[in-house]
Amino acid sequence: MTLGSGGSSVVVPRNFRLLEELERGEKGIGDGTVSYGMDDGDDIYMRSWTGTIIGPHNSVHEGRIYQLKLFCDKDYPEKPPTVRFHSRVNMTFVNHETGVVEPKKFGILANWQRDYTMEDILMQLKKEMSAPHNRKLVQPPEGTLF
């Protein structure tokens, strides 16, 4: 996130950016079907996060709750976090063995921009659950984990 006007910009430091994201995640996002927060409140580097997505209506994901792990390395937000489903899910860009969202196959990670957030990632994942190529895929039994 950059602030400024008229050609001058200020780059928000990593930890301030992550604190802003934490505050948004704690307040709740949109309709409440997506949320995220830190795994460990004592982690001063704010690296490990947990995300939750409630599957969208009119899809095979409807009513299911998906848990994810997001890891923000020291280069975040210049580089995207690694994203891994903890709950088993069958989608075209998720590795079927590990649950890792494969960056080259998932647009927002493949075309990462500094202004993108973890919220953007989770909302895009939810949107993809409703996409024609993912909405009808047979899913593992609910509650199975990677």
C-alpha cells in the first residue's frame, strides 16, 4: 500500500501493513463468509495466519467450512504469501497431495501486486469456488484434512 499524491508516494512498512490487515480481519469482512487472523499473537514478525472460507451458495462448496494457512515471509507484501488449504478441497489450482495453492495456476498469486492483501486472496478463492470449472468438481468428504 502506498500513500501520497502528485507523484510522491510513501511505502507503508511491512509490519504496519500487516497490522492494518489484522485489524480488518478481526473486524470481519463483508458478509462474514471469509475471515482471517494470526496463528500466534506473540509472533512479532506476523508470519503465520489462518484463513476461513465458508463455501458459496449454489456450488458443491455450499455450507462447507474451509481452513487455510497463509504464510507471509519477510518479503511480504512485495511477494505473495504462500497459501495452503488445511481442509481438503478439489480445485484446479490446489495441489491434491499437499493442499498448496499453486501460484502459477492461481491468477492473483501469479500476478501479485503489492497492494493486494490476504483478504483479496481469500475473496478470490471464494469466487473461484463458484467458477464453472470448479463449482461442479466432486469434493472430498467434509472434514477431511491434508
